[in-house]
Amino acid sequence: MNRYLVGCAALVLSGSVLAQNVYDSKFGIGGGVFFPSADTSLRVDASNSDIGTGIDLEGDLNFDKDDTVGRLTAFWRPAQKHRIFVDYYAIDRSSRTTLKGDLEIDGEIYPIDTVVNASFDTTVVPIFYEYSIYQTPRTEVGIGGGVHWLDLEFAINATGTTLNEFSSVSGPLPLIGFSVDHMMTDQWMFTGSLQAFSANVGDYDGSIVSAAIGVEYWFNRNFSLGVGYDYFDLDVDLDKQAWTGNVNYGYDGANLRIVARF
């Protein structure tokens, strides 16, 4: 009996159970942690077209560059050559600092030596469709398009005064791109993707780039553990009632994840 249990455990963890195609899984869900390092600048202009001060959040407002956030991911394969991916993560940062110079924000002057509280919150939901243009039992290459749904919120208030500002913007930004999945061995898989777009769409005018690379170790045909690196860069001019100005927001960092496929 004990030898039977040991044999079953060995079979579950053995690479021999991976005698499947990379495209056999119909859906999957994963979770993990992301360690982004951010570089952020923004500007909030006044409604009368006065141009605000360009603010470096990490330099001018003393925001921490580094963070640790949770991350969720899922995919669905409705047919052999079609896949839909959805991710979700949120990066919320805040600071309290003394200004080293005057800042003009939405037509108001925040003078030097003022103590301010500030926050910059980001919610990111990438939704992407891909069609596989190359597919073998060990390799899959897909091309497609989708959107990065972004929710950006910037808030600042000066202590002891009535100066305060809250600006927010949300909406989908289109992307096109490709991905590669390759089983290097029965248990090690390489993954990579690149999406980008540059256009004037509605109230947005700018560019977005999103890229990822990683490797996964498959314990069996249903579960894997992965490590990777993500890069994201957004440079957009905004012309909305809730926010007129500019956001230049980028981050990159490592991630750890566990994925279940069925």
C-alpha cells in the first residue's frame, strides 16, 4: 500500500505526465506577486489652458519607486487556435513630503516648503485576444489585439490650507502584438509577449508598450510555477474634463506566479 502511494506521488510530479500539446489546456487561472519599480511624471493643466508644472512623483513628491503587489491572470481557449487572456493588478502609492519648489496644479500654486500629502493609484486590466499563426505540440506563436483598461487617480492636498486636487481618468487603450510559448523540455516552458500601440484615440493621444518574458516549471500537466519580468510604458496626453494634461508612467520588475491549467 505504501509503495502504491509513493508511486502515485511520483507519477504526479514526474515530467512523464506532460505528454500533451502546449495547446491542450482549455482554460487556466493563476496568481502571484509582482515587484514593480516605477518612474512616473505627470501634469495637470487648468481649465483655462494654463499649463501646469511637470511633476516627477519619485523626485518632487518623494514617492517610493518600488512596490510589491498581488496579481491575477486567466485565459480561455474557445477553439484550438484562439485564446483570450485577462490580467488584473493594482499599484497604489502615496507620500507625505515638503515641497522643494513651487508647483502649479490645475491652476493653483502649491508654494515651496508646503507639506503635502499625495497619492497615485493605478488599476490595470489587460484583455487580449490571440490567433495562433504557428502551432506544434511544443511551440505556439500567436498574434492579436486587445485593450489595456487603465484607471489612474492622482490626489494631492496641502496641509493647513484649502489647496487640494483630485484628477482621474479611466478607459481602454488599444494594443496589438504577439506571444510565443515554447516547451524547452517536458517540464520547462519559455513564454514571451510584446504589445504596443500609438495613436490619437478620443481624449487620448499617446503611446503604450507592454512586454513580458518568463519561464515556467510544470509539476504536472495541470500546475506550473513561473518566474518572469514585465515592462510597461505609457506616455499619453489627456483632454478630459476630469484630467487635462499629461501622464508619463512606466514600471518594470520581476514576478512570481503559480498557474493551474485544465
